[in-house]
Amino acid sequence: MKSKKILFLLVIISIIFSCNINQEEKSEFSHFSEQFSDLKVLRYQIPGFDKLTLNQKKFVYYLTEAGLYGRDIMYDQNYRHNLKIRRALENIYLNFNGNKNDNQWKSFEIYLKRIWFSNGIHHHYSNDKFDPDFSQEYLKNLMNETNTELNNQVFDLIFNDVDSKKVNRDKSKGIIIGSSVNFYDPDITEEEVENFYNNIKVPDPNKPISLGLNSKLVREDGVLKEKVWKKGGMYSESIEKIIENLEIAKKYAENKKQADALGLLIKYYETGDLKIWDDYNVAWVETTEGDVDYINGFIEVYNDPKGYRGSYESVVQIKDFEMSKKMSAISSEAQWFEDNSTIMDVHKKKNVVGISYNTVNVAGEAGDASPSTPIGINLPNANWIRANHGSKSISLGNILYAYGNAGSSGRLEEFAYSKEEIELEKKYGKDADNLHTALHEVIGHASGQIVEGVGTPKETLKNYASSLEEARADLVGLYFIVDKKMEELGISPSSKDMGRTSYDGYIRNGLMTQLIRIKLGDDVEQAHMRNRQTVSKWVYEKGLSDNVIEKIVENDKTYFVINDYEKLRELFGELLREIQRIKSEGDYEAGKNLIENYGVKIDQELHEEILKRNEKFTSAPYSGFINPVLTPELDDKGEIIDIKVEQPESFAVQMIEYASRYSTLPDNN
């Protein structure tokens, strides 16, 4: 699982990375590229790439190419008309020779950039359809001047409120019918989805395959069936190119285990067999040797309101050995964390196995990971594989470094209450966030066990599974970050100060600052945001009698101030125990009530105040990245003799280049 706003690094990340990137690069390289709408585009470097052997560079290159050839899949998964719209607008962008100083043209450019950033016409985080700031007449004129075609229905979709939500979590509107994500035919209902999968018998209940992970559910001649994403099936044109590049990458694998795992991934793409996907994940998680690793496939299910279907994703990374060695202290103590958790003994694992943790430097990303990237990942997602074979956790070090060196927005001084809180955040904030999320990913997602005979969370907890799982992992991090164990492991200079900083920041974000990303009047819908608000509101409410967290209003500004950090830790532990019970026992009603009562609704008066206080800040609330370009250097015979790393000229230049090189799918799939 991945977090798009957090992830782990070492508490001395800034010092370590100062060693990894030389002083000349630090002084001359700008991580900031551009800003538009509510989005900021950054750049990242690839420390350590030049130290790789030629074969390792080729391995990275072909893995990255394989990832990019799946780019169109993500657009089509997000919405069935995305490819048609994107290509029409790209044609206009390339061929329009009229007035480009016109405000409507500038609005057109921003609209197209937003589509590139979000892999479609819906916001990557809020899931709301974009509202163009140019007129229908203007777009028609652009189309006429550039000989661009777009049928009337799709043209109208750009401007009307049809399919306004990519992922809808409001059950009153129907979470499948109300979602425009392209995982289901538009007329399929939630009840039909549940009935379809309830009627499928899993061969081995102890090793359940990930039903629906790699398919679209469609209705043909009145009968529901799956269109599998595989060679010869749906998305075959892209998958064939992915396979082609994975086959070449396999030749340059660093060891036999890597090559064997890649062979299984290729076989999975060829067959669409989910049993082979499980076999691949077992082989992948047990492959821990080598400097290069990757993530590729239909993986995270956040975009499916029912939690079945995986979005296409690719990340290619190079190990940072110094950082990984230091942070392995957490993973090596996984059993201690499990034994000392607040969860019920019956829900604890007796033998936590195979948690590998590395800090890595990203070399390339695509699909669900780009341009809006995770900063850390923990996989595989199948609970039985994690229990029996372990998991891999990675922190994307160069991404974190780029975020940390792209400038500050000044929001801390606005929303933090005291000078002490501000000073602690400035001193420990980044490191506390990174340590908390190391615990979140490495320990949190790997902890606990489901009671024998209880189904998987997507079956039992349904559309609340993702929010509850993220809350559970967050609570593990919050509970342990203040523990003296952190100092004993040598990964925290002060468990007290790091813990206070983490608690202050979490409550401040969960109750206030994350709301700047939501339109006034809307509910909280994104899974991670629901998680943070649920945790923060629950502990605030439960601690009212002891004044654990105090709501203070001064000069018409609201603050939430923690008065008792020890009691707050106890409350985090209580909630962790309950959410683990909900997951372990498959208690749908309790999970639903927790999220609906604490995680969905927003205090409108407070929300309006926060949005007003935020108006003075110009820094965009969302960030993403353009990828460095890996360019092969050839000899006279056309053989690769080196791979060079170059930075793209701009976001638009990279997006147009990607559209030219990696477009493989037809408009309709």
C-alpha cells in the first residue's frame, strides 16, 4: 500500500542526502519547475545512477520503458473518454497558430496540463471533474482551426455535470453507478458486483486470489463478465509493449531470483491468471538481493469504490545502501512492535516474517505513480502473502528530498498555535513525518492478523476497507513514535520531541489544514483524508472530559492544542485496538459507523474559516513530478554503451513526448 502524502525516511535525511548530492548540484539544481491551478510540478535527480554498471543501467532503462508503455492504460482506467479528450486537446496544442496571449488560450493550456497531471479529466485527489475556464465556442473555434475531431457527446462532457465524480463514496448516489471510473459498465450496480463475486468459489480460502484485480466488469447480452487486462485481451496493445520491454530487461537482471520473478510477471501479463500474479508476488517479495528493484502491475485499488480493481502503476528504483542500512533497524524489530502493540492478543501475529525495508532513489515512474507520486510503498497487498512470505517497504528518498527542497508555503505559522509548536515543527517536522510513516508502512501495514474463517477486508469491510486500513497503519506509527524504543534503535534523537511534533502535526492536519484541499460544502471522500479526520476527531471527542485536546479561538482563528500527550497516546492505542478488531473480525457495521461518524462530514463554519485563512498563500497544495529522461548512448553498431540522465525542458514538453512515443491504445477500449 502506498501513501501519497507521507512516507518514511531517516531522521537525519537532510544530512544524509547532502552527502548523496554534491554541493554544485545542490546549488544549481532547481527542484521547482512550474505551478498552475492548485498544482505544483517539481523535478528530481537520480543519485547513484552513474555508479551503476552498464548492465544495471540497461536493466533500469528497459524497466522504465516497460512502465511508460502502460501510461495510456491509466488514462482509460480513470475514465472511458479520457484518451479521446486528451488526444483531441493535444492536437490543438500542437497545431494551433493563433493568438496564444489570449486569456482563453491560457485557460486552455492550464486545463490540458491538469489532465496530464491527473491522467484524465477528474482531479487526482478530489475526484471532481475539472471545470474549464474557457467557453464552448472558443473550444469549437480551436477545433476548427486545427482540424480536430471530437464527437458531440464527448465534447459536451467537458462542460456539463455528467460523470462529475471519478470515484463516488456517497452510498445514497450508488458508489458504482455514481462513479465514472472505467472499471464497470455504466449501468452496473453495487449489488450486481457483490453478487457476481460472491458466486465465485475461491479454490483455496487460505490463499484467496485477488478477484477482479485485473479486469473490467461488463454486461454482454445481459450477462456480467470480466474483460481481462492481458495480452490478447483488454489493453493488449499496451501490454504487448510492456511484455516486450520486460523481456529485454530480464536479460539484464542482476541475479536469477530477479529474472525468475520477471518471468512470472511476463507470464501473468500473457495469461491474466491471478494465481500467477500471486506466484509472482511471492517471488518478488523474496527477491531482496540487488541494487535495482521495481513495481509494475495493476496494484492499488483506491480508485475502485468496491476495492477490487487495481490501477496500473510502475516505479523503478535504485537502492540507497547507507540509508537502507540505518532504517533496517525498524524492520528487524517487527516482532517487538507486534508484541508490544495495544491490539488484542488474539489479533497479533505470533511470527512476523519477511519485512524488508529500503530507502531508494526513483529512476522512473508511470501510471498511478506519475506525475503525482507516492513517497513510500509497502507491498504486496494480499494479506496471506504478507503473513506467510513477508512484504517490501520502500521510501522514495530522492522524491522526499525534492519535496523538502522545493520551498515552504508558510502555512505552519498560520495554523500552529504557539511558538513552541512552530519551533518543534521546524526542527523535527520532516524527520518526525518520515519516522512516523516508516512505522506506518513497515510495521503498521504488516501488523495484525485476520481471524481464521473471516474474509478479506474488501469482502467484509467493503468500501470502508481502505480508510480503515490507512487509519490502522497511521495509529501504529502514532502509538510507537513516542516510545523510548526509537532512541534505543538509534533512529530518533528524542522520542519525546519527535512524538510531540508528530502529534501536533497530525491533529493540526487531520482537523484543519487538510481541509484546504476540499471545496466548501463537500464531504471528505478521499480514503487517506477520511482516515486522518476519523483518527483526529475520535481522539478529540474521546478526550474532551480530560481536556486532552483543547479547541481555542483567538482573534477569530481556531486552533487545536494538545494538553496531554501521554493521554493522547493512550487514546491512539485504544482506537488502534478497535480498528484492528474491526479488521480481524470483519465487523462491517462498526467500521462503517466509525468512518461515517468521524471521517466524512465537515464543520462548515470551521471549513469556511480555514479556506479564508489559506487564501493568502500562493503555494499550490498538490505537487507532482516530471521524470528525468533516460537516454541511451549508442556506438557505431547501434549498441548501447551508456545511459545518460537528462532533465526535460518542461512539463508540457515531456507530456507531448510521452504522447508521441508511448501511445498504444485506441480511443475506445
